[in-house]
Amino acid sequence: MDSRLKNFFYVQWMERSLALGVRQDQWVFSSTENRYFDSNSRYLFIYVYENMPEIIPVYVMNDPKKRRELQKAYPRAKIVDTDTRAGIRTVLESGVWFTSAGMPVYGIGLAKRRIVVNLWHGVPLKKITLLEHQKDLLYRLYFPWLFSRNYTWVVTTSSHLVPLMQASFGVRKEQVKIWGQPRNDGLFRRREAGEVLGEIYQDRELPDFAKVLLYAPTHRDQGRVRLFPFEDMRGDELAAFLEREKLLLCIRTHIFTEESERVPESPRILWMNGERVEDVMDVLDVFDLLITDYSSIYIDYLLTGRPMLFLPYDKEEYLSGRGLNFPYDKVTPGPKPETFKDFCGQIRALLAGDDRYQERRRRAGRYFNAVNGPCCGQICAQVQAHLEDSAV
């Protein structure tokens, strides 16, 4: 039996057959496939753990190794496995749930006795959930029952995004709250890149560098990502460019993306996938320039005010399959080089301050990001206020 279907039956049975009490001081957090410690749920969980001793934080982790690691790192928390009855019961006994993707458990009518907050995992540059082109009729039939009707609130970052989130998740306008993204709280600090990267890459000696770049392309549903899609790029030219400019280039692909084969060996090119950094938001504040394509990570990065560059080499193909919620060229405030020569020239200019995209970045930042400071405390305060009102 499919694990989610099995989970559904256990949840429905427990909800209807057991006299489960619901604790308002026990808050659940879950994220990608209930097997990753990432995205907005991760950062809100850490905030609650460190700042709210009156709350019992529960994190759903169905990967045994990661569950043991989390329990050791956060001994006051409950780290549970919702592939087990005990884990399901702990979740059902919790009065507040936060999720970034999916649900901690699957059932119908789960929000009747609980607050269920969908933090999501980024601003939806791409079409998501009910607006995706590829979703079939069956998906559109079960999504409202397992997700939409179980949400108390859906969180976003700007009033401009409220109608989009409303349509994507099939909720009412008043259920969409402009509370920001917990994962962005770390962007309002500035740490030394050398110290942070030295901790991540303890197994190697990093070369001296002047600036550090992050390349974070998005996942393709079909086909492999072409990291450097330039016909004029030859051999070790990329490595030579990085050496001349004294740059480090960190490459972060999606968790479901295979690494591309077209990457030269160089001490200045560093892979930064999950085994190194589970969630890239932990380190996004240290980079001087972001390179991406269709990933909404650039919308988070707008909060830093720093430059960005885009490589949408397969834009027509990508857009015909997944689709975007916004006109791509109008909302991506950075150069889009089509040759390796231009790629290098644009990076050099942006890092030198020859940046004609500054005003466009500011406009995009105002459009997408109404919350321009740490938001974890405010989100928790909103939930607590609702609990208090409900208790009166």
C-alpha cells in the first residue's frame, strides 16, 4: 500500500476512534516529503525552539538517520516519524501545524481542531499546485480535500501575491496572510564568506578569493540541467576566468537534479548540494552575486540588494511545460548573457559596480517583498493571538 494512503487511513481512524486531546502548546513543523530539514518550516522550528520555551516543538522527519541527528541537535523537541502510529498520534495531538510542502499527515477535516499554516517554500515565480498546466483531473479532485480545506492560513510576502496564492491553493482571500518567509530572516545579517565557507569545506583548502558567487538553477521536470549552456565555452576557460578574477563559484542544484557533466575541475568551483548544506538559505547571505534561471531564490536574494544574473537558455521549452505566473523578462532584473564571453563580462561588470539593473532590482523587491525584516517572531505572535482569541 502506498505510504500516503496508509497514512490517510491511520489518520482517519485515529481522529474518529480515539479520544485524542489537542495541546495548544505543542506545535508541529514539516517540510519537503517529510524527509528534509529545510525551507520555512526549518527556520520557524529553530526560532520556536530557541525563543519559546513554553512551546513543545515537534519536527516530522521520516528519514531515520536525519531523525537521530535532529533529536541529538534539538533534545527538547520531539522528532517524530509519521510512517508510524506513534508519530501520527503525536502530530494529531498538536494544536498548531506549520508546513512548507505537503502535510505532516494526510486526512480530511484536520483544521477543525487545529491551526494549520502553509508557509510554502518560496514566492511562486512558476505556476504551482492548482495552476500548474500538467496537473490531471484526479489531482484537482483530491487537492481541495487533503490540502485547501485543511489550511487555516497560507502565508505570502506581498499584497500583489495574494490573488495568486488564493488561486494556487484554492483558499479564500482572507486566508492569505502577508507575514513573510521565516527562511529569509538570515538575509538580514552579513557574515564573512571565508569563515562560513571554511566551515562547510573543512576537507579542503580554499584558494584566496575576492568575491564568491552562487549558481542555483532550478529543477527541470524533463531533461538535465545544462549548467553552462554556451557554445563558445571551451575546455578550462571557466576555471581560467575564475582564477583571473579571484572568484569562488558555488554550484547548488535542486535536490532532485543530477549534477551536470559539463563542469571543469577547479579549486574555485565548489559543489554545494545537500550533503554540504542541507538548506541553501543557511548561507545565502554570504554571496556577492547570484546566478539562476527560473528559481524563485532570486526573489529572496532581492532583499540583499546585491546583483544577479540569469541563464534562461531553454525559456521557450520550460515555459511551455511548467508556465510562469509573471512575464519572465519583466520580473528578472539582471543580464541574460547568451555567450560565454558575455557571461564573463557581465559578472565582471556587476561585481565592479557597473550595474545598470539596480533600480529594476529595487522595483522588483518592492513588488515581491513587503516584509523587509525578520518575521519569525511576528508569525508566532499572530498564531498565539489567534489561540488566545479562540480560548475566550
